[in-house]
Amino acid sequence: MVEKSKLDEDREGKAMDPSYYRGMIGTLLYLTASRPDL
């Protein structure tokens, strides 16, 4: 894991696909519900 990484502003303003993030959150919710020992 990288510590103290610097986050920069996206100056180009590219549109992000919200379905990608929805899928990621859904996967994390599934993992926390199905594997409480994680």
C-alpha cells in the first residue's frame, strides 16, 4: 500500500461511468454481507 500518495484535481474534467462505481459498491456490500469475518 502506498502511503502519502498525492491526489490531484482532474483538470480535463472527463466524465466518469457511474455504473462502474455502482458495481464496485455492490461487490463490497455483497462481500461484507456474505463474509462477516473479513
